[in-house]
Amino acid sequence: MAVTWENLDKQDSYKKLQSLKGAVSLKKSLDASRVKNYQIKMAGGLTFNYASRPVNEQILGVLQNLADEMQVSEKFKELYEGAVINTGEKRLVLHHLTRGQLGKDVIFDGKNEREFYVAQQKAIADFAEKVHSGKIANAKGEKFTDVVQIGIGGSDLGPRAMYIALEQWAKKNGTLKMNAHFISNVDPDDASAVIGSVDLAHSLFILVSKSGTTQETLANELFVKGFLTKAGLNPANHMIAVTSETSPLANNPAYLASFYMDDFIGGRYSSCSAVGGAVLSLAFGPKVFADFLEGAHEEDVLAKEKDILKNPDLLDALIGIYERNVEGYPTTAILPYS
């Protein structure tokens, strides 16, 4: 069956969904039995529990029909096999390939995209291991102890969240190799606070900019380089770049090393690429980052399931559509805690 792209509100199941507003009273139905039964397995030993969401078996059945009518699984397959899903920018969408391969090879301009991402992960792992062993060190031959990521938006938020989530675990398990810090705000007070908290002589800085021309990021880079120079340090011995192969930062002698992403990795999805790989491999070691990618790939595999009760990602998304478009919930709160 050919994939067709139609608006959600054109589907019969969506119209049926509209008639089910207020069908569930959580005040009456939320009990131990519901908590036990309204959950499905995720990857990595995690569980998605949706007992507190306003759905029942009837609503779930309609949501399954909606996913089928909208050909969600078929469209996802097109995405992970290299279709131009980002029609606005006429680009492929390949962040999943940084974690593993879900379908056939994706070849663009003669380049196997999965092989490209794996090569970058290996290059980062080799670099991180040399830093941790002291083969790559400061001018005095002393090991680097801190790493500072300079980036904005997706070049900051995802990697920062992942570092915060894993930091205490890493300390407890002896895998914290370097302390990580993040500079994203163009207000110089932000950068000054970070710089004031680290020993510059023992710090590496990661400049993240796909284009190599992001003004806010470059402004912070110049700010940091000023501090390094004032401290009598050569910035080229303390900075690495994460960028595209065509940017002015690529293979630039002003950096210890350059690692690459491409146009098919959107900023908000870039944590599994070199954007997150460099800082997290330096902070926790390459194996921890590789384990993270493996777990993410396991979840990607579940996302291929057509049965929404075996696909936590799709189920969560569909319930979100019901909550927003039918129940009229104005916001969604994401509250991470240990």
C-alpha cells in the first residue's frame, strides 16, 4: 500500500475519538489494579506506565485505528530507510542511525550514512581514551580534568540533560572520568561563572556548531579564548570542534581535533551524534556512551511495532494527541527525578 499524507482530522477514527471526551474519570478509576495493568515494557528494563492518563480500552482501540489509518508505522519505515521526511528543508531524518540500523542501508551521495556515524563515534572514542590515558595532555604533560561544552539549543540541552542524569551514577560506579560543564548563554556572566569554576590549564573546550558560523556560539568561543590567552595558554591546545565536514571549523589547526555530524541530524535530536558523543565520552568514557546508544537503539526497535500496546513511544504520542486535541489539556509537564 502506498503511503499517503493526510491531515489527522480527515480520519474516521479521529472523528470517533472526538466523541470520547471525558470518557474516563481518573478520580474513580485510578486504583492498584489499573496501575498494574496499564503498563508496557520499554528497552533497558524500563517500564512505561500510563495508568494516570485518561484512557480506557475503548480509547486505546480507537488510537490503534488512528495509527493504522495514518500509516504511522509505514511512514516511520520510510524515515529510517532514508526518505526525505523533512520536506521544509528537503532533508533526510537520520538521528536513529547514530544509534543503530533499523532497515536497509541509507546511501546519500555515495556515502553509507550508518558507516559515517560509526566512524565518528570510533574517532571520538579513540580521542577520549587518549585524553584519559594522558597521551593527549596539556602543555606541561598533565592530564585534563574538566571538559566544557560551548553550544546553544540542541547542542546544549540534550547533552547537558544526559550528563546531569548520569553524573551521580558515574561517581558511584567509578566511571566519572572528567567533570563536564556547559556554556550556552551569550550573557558573559554565564561563561565567566563556568570559567571561574574550572582550572583552565587542565580543561578541554568543545565548540559545537554544525555550520561553524553560529554567532552566539562563536561569541562564547572568543570569550573563552580570551581567558585562555590571558592565562598564558594556547587555545589550540585546549579546544576541539564538533561541526560539519564543510564548515570553517573542519580540520582547522585552531583545534586539537574535529568530529563531524551532517545535515540529517536535527539539533534537538543530536545528543546521540558527535554533539553528545564528544562531551559524554570524555566525561564518562566511551563505553558508557556506547551503552547509552545501545539502549536507545533497543527502544528504536520497539518503535517499529504496529501494535501500540507493544510500542511505548507510539502509545505515548497517541495518548498525547487525545489529551491535547480531545480533552484540551493546554500543556504537558515532563518531570524527571530519581
